[in-house]
Amino acid sequence: MEQLGKWKYRPAPDTVTAVEAVTTLLIQAAVADGGTKVSVHLSDQDGQACILALSHHTGLTTGADDAGKDVLHQITAHHFVTGCGIDTGPDGRRIWAVITL
């Protein structure tokens, strides 16, 4: 939220709650992969924020994406989420959400 404020976004309290809850879900999913670290990336465009968590757990198979589908349902339960996804690459599993600010 601090970075979004620096970018001049002033979301309503219920949007702030959604951003914080979704960020927590993304990080928990990345931590559950058991990698050595987790990184979180934030970008913005046209009044939306994209939050991405990367697990840095190399060697995951694409089947790991199926394991994350439950968290995608939890993420989309938040009213301000306009999209989310998950994929696995050589650098680990990436799970992301786009939120309208």
C-alpha cells in the first residue's frame, strides 16, 4: 500500500483490505512451494495493480499449477480482483492477481 501511495493511488478502505488480503494469499501460496526465498512484484497501469509472487522453487512441474487452483478461487472471491493466474517456469511458480484500485 505504501508503494501504491507513492504512485498517487488513494484506494478506498475496502480496496485496501482486498489488496492486503490478496497479497497475503499470493505470498502464502509461494511460501507453500518450499523454495529458498519468495519475491513479490508490484506494477500498475490504468488504475489497476498487478501483484505477483514468485516462489523461487526450481524443479516444480507444471502439475504444481493444479495445486494452486484453490488459492485462485480464494483470490477471485475478492470483489476488486479482475484477473489472476498461475504458471510454473524454470525460476519457480508465479502466481498473480490484478486488482482495480
